[in-house]
Amino acid sequence: MTFFLILVIVAIVLGLIGAVAKGLLYLLVIGIVVFVGAQVYLVLHIRRSGRKRRTAR
């Protein structure tokens, strides 16, 4: 979960810098890609942790 939060923070920072700084629109695009990647990571993490295996005793 920490990795997801770090990815979201990085995406926000890159997006803000890309939106504010002149000529750095590519940082905004990279921020959007990182944010989408964070969402995909979260979905995969939730799916994987939702499967609880029972062990035979």
C-alpha cells in the first residue's frame, strides 16, 4: 500500500510541475501515466489479496 501512495504522490507532483512550468507538458503526461499505473497496481493488489487460500490441516 505504501508503494501505491508513493506512486500517487509522484504523479501529483509531476502533474503539477508539468501543468505550471512552461514547456514541460511532457511531465504532465508522465504524471498521468504514473497515476494510471498506480491505479492498475492497486487493482491487481486488491485482486491478489482477495484470494485467501485455505491450508489443509
